[in-house]
Amino acid sequence: MVANAHAATAFVSGQGGGGFSQDVLRARPAVGPAIRSAAKASSLWICICLVLMCQPASAASNKVRITNLTDVSFGTISNFASDAIQAESVCLYSDTNTSGYNITATGSGPAGAFQLSSGLSSLAYEVQWSSSAGQASGAQLSSSVPLTGQISSATQQTCNNGPANSASLVVIVRSAALSSAAAGSYSGTLTLVVGPE
């Protein structure tokens, strides 16, 4: 869910069989810097691109599904004294007696850390999740640790009927990380795994 500052092309593919499909979102970054310091425009640029991948936890987890994931653009950032925050509403459907689910996030940094890389340089980010759509903050996710006890309000697996979305994904790059980052083009992958409860 971070992404690049310019338009990117998203591809969503499904793998068939019974039950719900596995949805994978891949972002193809556009060329150009995503974050630029007005004061340091000639010496510092940071391009942030994060590929999102989402999948059921196991074959038995075809009762849950995430759809409506899109690329998130931070645009041009000129104030490194403030956190860069982007949120998107998604459809998370759970076909259980309680409509319950859990979600686990894993980054592509060492030991699954939420980290973007550019050569030997790295840029940390944070991930939050809310079980309500339209939120700008949520529960802090720790890498590879399931966030349990979530309840979906979705009434249809792709939110075509009922609520248009049922959860929020929030990605934060803290000002301290931005202000200390080396120039470069940063990229990484964030994988979300959902399971029924």
C-alpha cells in the first residue's frame, strides 16, 4: 500500500477452483521521484513504490477475501517535518458465522520488516489496519503477527452490494525516516494474509 507518486498500473488476477479466488495486486511504478524535499530538491529525492500482495492463509481460508486494493500515491512531499500518511478503503469479506477474520502483514525487509530498500539504504514504514472503511488510523500491525478479532461488515464478497468497502489499510512513513533517508529509488513488497475466525 504505499506506492509511487505518479500513476501506476495495477493488475489483479484470480486463481480459480472452488470458493473464492486469490487476489494479487501488483504495482508497476511510473518513472520519477515520489518524494522530493523543496529545500533539498537538488540533492535528495526518494521514490517510494510498494507492491501489494494479498492471499488467503490456506485452502481452508476460502471464506475470506480482500478486493478493491489500489495503488496509493504520496505525491510530492516538501515538508519532511511531518509524517507521510496514506490510507485506502478496501473490501474484506468474511463468510463465517461471526463475519470474523484475522490479518497478518509481512514486509520485504530483513525478517519480514516493513522496510523499503534502495541499494544498501533502507526506509522504514508502518502499517495500520481498521475493520471500518474510511479511516486514517487503525491498529498497529507488527510484522508476521496476526491481528485477530476483526469483524467484517461486507455483505457480498466483492462489496458489489451493501457497503462499498469494509476496512482501511493505512501506511505511514514517519518524518524521522524521511528526513534521514539517503537519495534513491526505494521499493519493497507488503504481503497481507487473511484468515477466517
